[in-house]
Amino acid sequence: MDCEHARSLLLEADLPELLGESDSELVRHLRTCAGCRRAADRIRQAERGLAAWISRAAPRTDESLAVAGAAAAARRRSVGHRHAAAGGVAAAAALAGLLLLSHRSGPPGEAVTAPAARIAVGFSVTAPPGREMIVLHTANPKIVVVWYLPSRRSS
Amino acid sequence: MSESSSLEEAATHLVPRATRGDAGALDQLLRSCRPLVYRWALVQTGDAADAEDVTQEVLIKLHRSLHRFAGRSRFTTWLYRVTRNEALGLARRLAGRLRLARAVTREAMVSPGTSDDPLERFHAARVAALADTLLTRLPRRQREVFHLADLEGCSMAEIAERLGMSPVTARVHLLHARRTLRSQILDRWPELARQED
């Protein structure tokens, strides 16, 4: 094997070959050629340096701050998720109500059509001027759908 | 023992306790994961600031989704994938945006150091240039495979599992990466090569 071929093989060689610890054609050449052996050493030394450089790379943020920050962010996102989920259920219920209303003569469940209504203990809703509203109680006692519509009396 | 192996061993004890709600175990697990996750993210993103962002997101994910780790694969394999997905997501979000700070952070990151010894500075400069090539010139998959194989000492089978590719494909990426980096090592100081020949 000539040095040019050996240099080409060095570019892809595994560590045992660079260390001369296998019995390949390249290793046999390295045993007899000081120049190529030095080239192999240079590769190993540079890659060791690169490994050391990578292992020293560390985040700049303080560890305790980062870990505490992650915990706080995880809690915030969990709360956000629950709110989003509740909002989604309410929106789905409203949509279902609208779809059913468009196909049936009367709304499902217990519905009230009036300018104002008490929809829960201690909580009432008044429709804006010139409008009525439909209050749709869903199976979930925590979710009530309120739908404003033009007043029949005003039209 | 490689850093991955140490983390794997620590995770064996910490993950079950953390998933049962032991806050101390979760805290310790996060601290143990953080340096390695950062280095993976650094290689995946090629940027120190992005790597910090990815690392923090991974810690949050660990906090919220550790229960999703079913133990079917090694913990480090699962964690590597979480980190990789986060890095890819960040890359998509940043696509097309100008990041003026990027060049500055990279320059600081691969600075050759300030040693008084000229030989040490010379070696540090060579390593810094090599690190710059690794992080900025190599395609992402080549970076990842080279880092895992030649710097972390992972097996081809393990790398293939982490990256979702065949061991043969992983090997091809590794050889491409080595060729680029080693060509630089041998070409950058031709005067030394001539002296030695």
C-alpha cells in the first residue's frame, strides 16, 4: 500500500485502526510508515480535543434556576391546558346546541327564551337591548350555553 | 463509563421514583439530564443559544411527560428523541428568520481560549476550528452520527435506534462526517505534514 492510499483510508478509519489495534492492510502500513503513523496520531489527537471541547460545553443558565423554571413552566402549561380543554368542551356544547336547534323545532334540554334569565343560583344574564337569548343547560351542570338572537318582538 | 451510560444508570433508579411523584427524584433526574441534553442539542442545532432553548423545553417536557416513558427503550434513547424532536421543532419555527445574535454566540462558543502557552493556544485554535466545522458545515445527520459514534462512543445499533435509521445508513453518515473533519485536520497544517514525511 502506498502513502496516498493509506491517507485516503485514514479519513474513514475506525479508532482501533488509528490505534494500530487491528490487523488490516492500513494498520500493517502504519507499522512501517512513520509519516502516516503521525498523520493517524494527529487525527486521534484532534478528535480527542474535539471530544473534550464538546464535553466542556455547558448551558450558561444557572442549573437551579433552569430546573425551577422548568417546574414552574410545566405547572403553568398544565393549568393552561385545563382551561383550554374546558373552553373546548363549552364551544363543542354550543356548536352541538346550534346544530340541533337548526334541525328541531325546540332546543334540547331545558332551554329558556327570554330577555333575561337566572341561569344558576346567584347568577343571571340579561340580553342586550333588542335581543333575546336562549339559555341552554347542558348535561354538565358547570356548562351553560347562552345564545343571543334578534328579538321577535322587535322584528 | 460514558456520560450516556452514567445517565442511564441514574435513570434506572430515578425515573420510577419520579413517575410515582417523588419531587426530589424528579429534580435530581432533571439535573442529571441537563448537561447531556444541552450537548445533544448543541450538536443538533449548531448554536449555543438555540441549544439552551431546546434544553429548557426538554426539561419542561420531562416534568410534564415523564409518565409517557414506558420503558420499552432505554431512557437515554427516549430522551435523545425528545431532544431531537424539540430541536427540529425549533429549527422549523426559526426557518427563514434572521438571527443576528447567532453569529456572535457561535464566535464566543468556538473561541480558542486565552492560554499563555503558544502551543496550547495553537491546539485550542485547531480544535475550535474543527468544532466550528462540526457545528456549521456538516449536515445535521452527519453531525449527530459523528458525535454519538466517535465522541460519545455509542454503537451503530444504538445510534440507528436513536435516529430512526438503519445501521448501514448511520455508518454512511459517519464516514462522510469523518472524511470532512479529518481532511480538515490533515490539510490545515500542511507544513507539519511535510516536516513529518
